[in-house]
Amino acid sequence: MRFFRIRDVEKFSGLSRASIYRLMREGKFPRPVRLGERAVAWTIDDLEIWAENRPMASSIPTKSGV
């Protein structure tokens, strides 16, 4: 099993650290697993499932409706 630390998760998702934690609070992003007393990481499997289920930018309506 591979683990990603927060910097890797930021690169993988394209999101900032603040956005990742906000989405976690909203239940829209995977929760990390505890690696130690002060260390957490995300499993690659959880991140890939999240990415597959994330809406694509092209499917989000724009203000002009185009």
C-alpha cells in the first residue's frame, strides 16, 4: 500500500492544503490514516477513487450557461 503525505496530495489533487482540509470537513475528500503520533497520510487507493468520482471542469455550468 502506498501513502501520500500532504505535499503529495496537493500535487495529486491540484488543491491547496486549506481546500483539502475544508473538503474533508464537508465530507467531500478522503480522510487520512494515522501513521504515527504526529504523522498522517492518504492512501493512493482512496485518492484515486476520489479523483474518479470528482466532476470534470467541463461538466460544471458557467455563469453564461455555455
